[in-house]
Amino acid sequence: MAQEKQLAWDLYYSYENFKEKTLTNRRFKHSDIIPLIEQAKNNKNFKVDKVGTSAEERDIHLISVGNGNKKVFLWSQMHGDEPTATAAIFDILNFFYAENEFVEFKNFLLSNLTLSFLPMLNPDGAELFQRRNIFEIDLNRDVQRQQAPEAKILKNVFDTLNADFGFNLHDQSREYSAGNTINPASISFLAPAPDWEKTVTPIRENAMKLIGTMLQALNEFIPAHIGKYSDDYESRAFGDNFTKWGTSVVLLETGGWRNDREKQFLRKINFIALLTAFASIATESYKEQTIEAYESLPKNRELMMDVIFRNLKIKKNEHEFLVDIGINFEEKNLNDAKDYYLKAEIEDIGDLSVYAGYKEFDLNGYFIEAGKTKTDEITSIEELKTLNVAGLFKAGYTNVLLITEKYQHEFSEYKFNIAIKDASKIYHEIKVEGNANFIIKRENEIRYAVVNGFFYDLQNIQNTNGSGIVYK
């Protein structure tokens, strides 16, 4: 195990040498990976096969390397908005391209393993950055009927490979915590059950043991941030059925990490997790594990929020009470889903002591009030540029009224919200599922403002980034 931990640290420190530099965020498209697939085609050590086309006729490829007896199959992005492992796969391909690094280790892997990567199963979903395919079918609920062409491709590849191990690679919600803790479930594992009774067959047991080995490596980097995905049997899911059909499947779900919304650090963790897993399969060190490490993993719980404001006082109908306010952001697609903006919504109000925030602010002693809309008519975008943001907030305004409809952005590029022609489009009330726009004050002095969930310190407002919402 000491050798495997050392391997994990060596991979950690050398990762930047292999990171695919053209994939810089989560919203890359099928067209972005085609040059990377062509690169694999031009490498004599790799075999690249077109295994089918998506519903919108985007080519789906299988990339294989190695000539060992143990077969490993990895598929990623069957949900189009879950790309972290896809990027990590291309990092791993770069690792195998490198001629002068980890030479003995790579030769050992490739002489013992045959690795097959299907890096983007749902390219049409990736194009729109949405979970489902273009027919609105969840591919991971289509193993039985196989109505989606992408589902047929995955099943055909599985049948052809007859792999010993499979890696089902996903992203999961940022709301998951690692058990009842304040830590995001940054990585969650599952050895899928083959039946309703959740039987631990020898095939499933191998997956559990392999996860135990991966845990020992990842605990070096993200201790207390690893959870276990629900093991309820899902008869329509690929992983559960692949386990039933004889492949030891490891489900790896990438969750959230503080200050890493684009998951670039967790992409690195995927890279380490998979390569250390390959080493364990090649050496068969996983057989020395028990299943207790896997069984002891804390179950995912939905106890994370994007932002929590704690210990605020609020007045309503002559009553004064203490509350926490939790906010979550929804990503709204822009520019053909190549980019996005964040739209905040109040998730919960009250005692949120069992929840944790990716960001938290303790505002003990402060009062909160809903932000107002400044209804003085603003007739041009030029006027927006001249507004004194701090002055607006200090007067209790989080929103402004713009009379012209020439403002074409889908979101406000300013730190305040913009109502187009009608101020009533903004609700001036603090409520669950409502807008996250309010001011925070003490002794009648406004000290902070929250606009679209972004927190602004009025004494340091220039150094805080954020954006508002356009209400049309």
C-alpha cells in the first residue's frame, strides 16, 4: 500500500504535465474532443474505433490501449452535463502519450491491462449542457428498452469487450455532503447491486474491494470528502445490469469542492483515482482488501448549499426572530451553452444548523430587509454605467428600473438587478423559492447587500465580483 500511496503522490505532483490544456472548463463540446480523438488515432499504441453515432449524428468513439489479459472499460458523460471524468480521460491519454515519464509503470499497466475508453457517450446532451439526450431520454434509465441510439452503442460495446472491470463515470449534485458533515461529497463511490436484495456476489465484491484501494489513495488528498452513493437497485440502469452480467462495476460520482465550481481540482482527483485503480487491477492488490472500507463510507446526504447567511434578525408583522438563510445557484445557459450565468434562489429560511455552505457568513447582530427597486426612470444603458453602486445599496436599493428595451443581455452585468419597463416583475419579499435580494444593516446603517445571492461588503465593494438578474 505504501507503494500505491507513493504512486498517488507522484501522479499528484506531475499532473500538470499531462493535463489536457484545451479543456479548460466543464462546457466543452463534441467538436472540442474530436482533435483529441484524432491525436489518439495518430498514435501507434492506440486503437480508435467509431462505434456509432448519436441521434444528431455525432460520432461516438472507443479508444483502446494495452494488450493485457485483464480488460477494463470506462464510459463517461452518458449525462451531457457531467463532463469532469471526460476531461480526466483525456488527461490519462496524455499520460500514456508521454514518452519519458512513468515508463516502467506504464509498460507494466499496458502489458497486464487492456484499457478501453468511451469518453463522451452523450454528445448531443453535451452540446446543450443537459443531462438527457436530444430525445429527452435519460440514458442511464434505458438499458432495458434501449430506445436511444447512445444506449444501444453502450450495450453493444459492453457485449463486445466482456470487460473484467467497468468504470461508470458521472458528476453528482453539489448539494451532497459526505454523511452528516459540513464537507461536500467531492467524490462518491458505489459498487452497484445486481438485484433488489443487494446481493454481494463475487463480482460485486471485487468492485467493493477495488473501491477500498482507491479510498486509501484518495484519503491522502480529500479526507472526509468521500461518500457512498445510494445502493438501491435500479433495474433500468447500466451499472446495475453490467454487474449482474458479470463485470465488476465502480460508479464514480464527482461532486462539489469549495472554490472549484469548474471542478478542475476534482478532475485531477479523477485522474489519480483511475490510474491508481488501474495499478491495483494490474497487481491484483485489491484482492487483499476487505469490503469493510467500502461499507464504512458515509452515505451521501443533501446537506450542502451554495451560500448560508447565519444568525440574521428579521422583522415581520411586529415580530422579530432569528434566522439563517440558505441560497442555491442555478446555472443558466448562455451562448449555445458554452457559458452560463448564475441565478440565485432562497432554498430555506430558519434553523439551518444541520446544513453547510460552500460559503458562509456569520451576521450575528444584523437585521435583514428585502431590497427595494429604484423607480426613477433610467432611459439608457449609458445611465446604468454611471450609477453609484455603493450609493444604491446604502439607500436600500438592490434593483433599478430601466425604461428602454435595448438592454439585450440575459443577465445584468452590473452588481444590481435590472427590471425592464415594469418594476412589479421583482418581488420585494424574503421567502423560500424567492429572489435572493436583500440588504443587511445594524442600527439603521446598511453595511452589506446581497444581490442575486452575491454578498457585497459596502466598505470593499470594488473587490467583489457578482452579477444581477434582468427581469423582463
